[in-house]
Amino acid sequence: MSPDLRSFVAGLPKAELHVHHVGSASPHAVAQLAARHEGSTPVPADPDKLAEYFTFTDFAHFIEVYLSVVDLIRTPEDVWTLTYEVAAGLSAQQVRYAELTVTPYSTVVRGVAAPAFCEAIEDARLRAEADLGIVLRWCFDIPGEAGAAAAEITLDVALTERPAGLVSFGLGGPEVGVPREAFAPYFAHARAAGLHSVPHAGESTGPDTIWDAIRHLGAERIGHGIAAVRDPELLAYLAATGTVLEVCPTSNVRTRSVPSLAEHPLPALVAAGVPVTINSDDPPMFSTTLTDEYLVAARLLDLEETGVADLARAAVRGSFLDDLGKQSLLAEIDNYTAQL
């Protein structure tokens, strides 16, 4: 990897479409919260010990650890601080626009009222846009492992509070034992209210989960979707319909969904004509950043500056940013590339 390409990626204006709210908390922030709630959490309060804590044996273990970090967010002030800090971390990487996957259920059931939760994320969003120039939008997602109760609450918060930054409705958590079709009624209501459908599917399970997300949830984009590589018919469908996959290479390796980066299916997906975007998922937990993920993708796809800039453009085009915003960000990418 040439220093010039690393420098190019570091300065490249970017959009991020698959990054989790709590999963983006920096080690410093996680350690601070763990210290605040010491005695009631297994999360270490020493930032140096978090790397070991964030070493996952499999996807189920990742979910267990992730939920222990979720449990640290207990007040509206925690929510505000987390949100603003995540925005600052993204902005430092030249991310101009991000769709943050937010799980209101997990915080609401821990005692933060839904109006206070939404007020906190909205206030932090507006402050970050004013201070840092980054535009944030929300995907409210159902933690699938919590079932219908979580779906009911997530939908109610989305449609009753309807924060101004909300653009989409998702489904996260483990895929094994959590059938996509069980959530069809909730997605139908969300879509009828004008929210886009962006469920996770085909990360730790097979292509059938992706088909289910498309057929039962009306998926417009797919979170991860890497299992599509095992189904030629599905690859052809995704390519023909322009259904975007939100690919997170390092995440897939760290959760053991893919054995290694060398075996990641990203090149096969691109070769099949499937539109992909590059994302970081839960970056501090996976010891990565969006900048690092672009460099990983460049290695896997054998790209230089022009090809990497095309990945950035693909994220903008695949986003739910308004047309004027897309034009502005695409022009910024073009200008940056032309200057170099």
C-alpha cells in the first residue's frame, strides 16, 4: 500500500451507510462509562484492556459483548455525549454524511424515555452539523434477538417521535434463529410511513436470509449481504435491481463470519456487478476505521486512487441523502480527485 494512496484515502470526502451508534463509541468513552457504572458491568474501565475484551470467539460472543456496552448508555446525557463523539470521530475521517444505525429499544427499556432519547440524538446531530459540518441521519433498527416486543417499541418510537433525522428502518442482531419474515408487519408499517427498509441479512447465515429480507421486508439495501456470493440467481437479482450491499470487511472477519480478509467475497460480489458500499460497522470494537476499510477494499479489489474515489461515489449514490446533498458531495469528491 503506497503512502500516496493512504494519504489520498485519508483526505477523501466520504459517506458511511453502515455504522452503529453504540458500536462506534471510542475506547476512551467506553472506559469512562464503565468507570461511571463500575460494579454493575463486566466492561473494563481501563482503555488498554478493551482490545482484549473486544476479541470475539464467534458472532454470538460479539452480540454478548456488544450488549454489555449498550448497557452502559443509561441517561439522556450518555446518549448525547455518545452521539456527538461518534460524529466527531467520523468527521475527523472526512466523512461528510453518515446514516447511523440507532437502537432506541435498548436504551428505552433501560429507563430513558423515548422523547428524551430522541431529543438527545437530535440535539447532538444538529450541534455536530453546526460545529463539524457532518450531516447525520438515523436508521432505527430492531434488535432481532429481542423479538416482537422490541419490534413494537422500535416502530412506536419511530412513528410517534419521528425525529427529523430519521430516514430508515432496520433489523440487526443475530440472524440464526431470528427469521426475517417474523418482522414483516413492522416493516410494512414503517415503509407505509415513508421510511426506507435496510435490514441486516446474509452476514452469518446463507443467501435465504437475504431473499427473505427482500421478499418479506421490502429491503432497499442490505446490511452486509455477503452470503449472496453463494447464490448465482441472487447475485444476478441484486445486480439487475441495483440493490446495494453495505459491506464491512474487517467486521466480517472479526465476528468470524468470514475466515480471513484474503477469503472475503467482496471481489466476487463486485465481479458479479453487485453494487457495494464500504463501511466500518462497529469500528472501535473491530480496531478499524472507515479510512482503514477503504484501504482494505483497495487491496482486495486492486484499486488505485480513481477506483477508491468510485467507492466513495457509490456510497453517496446508495445513500438516502436528498438529491441536492448528493450532487454537492459528489462534486466535492470530483474536485478533490481532480486536484490530486
